[in-house]
Amino acid sequence: MKQYQHPTIDQITLTGILHALSDPVRLNFVRSLDQYATEQRCGAIATPVAKSTMSHHLRVLREAGIIRTRTEGTQCLTSLRLDELETKFPGVVKSVLSAVDQAESVPQ
Amino acid sequence: MKQYQHPTIDQITLTGILHALSDPVRLNFVRSLDQYATEQRCGAIATPVAKSTMSHHLRVLREAGIIRTRTEGTQCLTSLRLDELETKFPGVVKSVLSAVDQAESVPQ
């Protein structure tokens, strides 16, 4: 079964987070994940790009420390590491997500 | 005299801001500019990169709508567009700058 690698909280950098969120597809994905507020089955969130492209985007988000992916049985599940990010960089991801909400959605 | 082009507030995008701030050199420059709190003479803020490289970074920041550059006589002056950014994306740039302050400085 596939094991996903995640940075520890100490390894997460501010510039890494900003870079990961600077892409419209990734930003909209994170916003959707935040709106569900619970762990989501991989592939459950609709995205406007090919599966292989989305795999790349998810890896960027995972390596930046924004999402966590795990497997359970045959399922792949993804969640937002919002509590950890809030602890390390208070307000950063939350204010970005609020700004997306205000703009309704980011043009892709 | 050189005229600098700047996006209007409507043209400024969230992803553009996040991208511009996702580079350590640019992020530290913006943080320094914020700490001075007033318009600064171009070149007054020390940076760890060559002048030509910094010109590129300043263009990225200007085109993203984060800084404003103008000339006065023979001087070139740069300021942060923080009030405008706060109006459009409340808390985003401020929380990022606070996060940099907490971390003392971003490794470059």
C-alpha cells in the first residue's frame, strides 16, 4: 500500500506554503477541502485538470505541509493540516481562505 | 525619466500576491519595507542578491501590486501598498508579515 511522506511541523516553511497556495487549482482545492471540514476521499473533490496534473498539485500541497494523505483499506483519504498551520503561522492560511471566499472563486 | 507601471486594485489577484511573497528574497524585502513604514529610496534596503537580480524581484512585486515605485527628481522611491492590499484581501499580507517576524527572518 502506498505510503505518503509528509513534512513535520518544523519542516514546514512560510514560503513553501505561499508557493503551494499561489496556484489557482491548488488554492481552490484547499478551499473546497476546508469547506468540507472533514477528511475527504481522494478524487471526491472535483477539479478542472487531468488526474495526472492533479497528482502533481496534490504532491506540492503535501510536500508544503498543507494537506495530509493516508490510506485506509483500499481508500485514499486527504485532510487539511489547518490546526498545525494555524499554530505555526497564525492567520496566514485562514486569511487566504477567507479572501478566496470573498472573491467567490479563483479564476482557473 | 523612467515611468513604472502598476496594476490597479481591481487587477491585483490573490494568487499573484502569494506567488510574489513565496520567494525568500522578496519576502524579506517586503518585511523590511514594512518595518520602515515609509517610502524608501530604491537601493536603501540591503539585499543579498545582485542589483540585476533584485530588479527582477522588484518588478515581480510591482506587477503583483505589492509595492509602488515612483521617481522624484533624480530619486527612485518605493513603498508598500499595504492599505490597498488590506482593503482587498484583509489580513493576508499582514498575517504573512507577522509570521516572518515570529520566525525572525526567512532563510535565503
